[in-house]
Amino acid sequence: MKILDRFFLLIFSLTIFTLSTGVAIVSLHLFSDDFLQNNLIYLYSQWETGVVALLIAIIALRLLLVSCKSAHSNKNFNAIVVVTELGQVNVTVAAIKNLLTKSIQAINGVRDIQVLVYADKPSKNTNESSRLNLKLKIVVGPDQIIPELTNKITQLVKERMQQIVGIDVMDVEVCIEDISNTVASKPRVV
């Protein structure tokens, strides 16, 4: 959700809160009927009331459209589109993470890895594959030469993605988070 939509949501929520509080006060008869009737007639005679009501209706419509669009656009968000001669293939982000995690953990000296995948969706009118950017957060052993290891990892990632998935990786960012002797233990699934 964009910042403007969040601002609209804040205004809309405050308006609904104010209106519901007003209805509660009226239903509890905390003000006299004459006082409420005079103020209600005053509000009806002001053009500003109509403008505020119209703005609230526009904000409500905008929030409704944003919520419908978000639900629709998230359906294929977790898949990378690979275009081949025979058509499009969707590869899930989870599959790419598993492939890269297993490939990189096989390298001597890598203790733990976390793969973050950032993909740009291709436009619907073109036959292009998704553009892929990767961020690898890695824990390595203390006996490793980090520049050589990161070059090896970057080369392996680009080769594996091209060979297995059929997509070129635009950028591979390797972040060495820790240098440690301990191997990260995976929780057992029973």
C-alpha cells in the first residue's frame, strides 16, 4: 500500500470513528433534541458539508479499489516468469530459494545462507522473462578467503540459474553476515 493510500486510510478511519462516536452520543441522549436539531439544520445548510462528504466517498472508493487491486496482483507475485519458445513457465520464488540454498551450501566454507529474491514482473504485452536480482546473506568459516568465496558463489548462482531455471540473473549481492566456526543447525521436523 502506498503512503498516500495509508494517509487516506488514516483519514477514513478517523472519520468513521468520529461518526460512530457521534451516533453513540446521540443514542445515549447526552444532548437535548433541540441542540441536535439546530446543529443538524446548520450542517445541512453549509456547502462545506457536501464537499467533505464527497471527499470521504472518494477516499472510500479509492481504498476499495486499492484493496481489490492488491488482492488480484498478489496471485502471481510469488512466481518468476520464464519465457521459452514453447510458452511461459512460472517458477516459484520458494523453488529458486531452495535451489540456490542447496547449491551454495555445498560449497566448502559456507556455514549458513539466506536467499532473498527480488523480481521485476515483465509487461504483459512483451515476451520477456522476469528480471531477477538476488541478495545472499551468508555465514562463512574463518579459514575462507572472502573475495574468492564470493566470486565462486556469484559464478555458481549465475550458472545454476541459467542452466536449471533458464533465466539470467541481473545482480547478485553477497552480504557476509558473520564469520563463524559453528554450523547453523536446522530444526528437526517430526
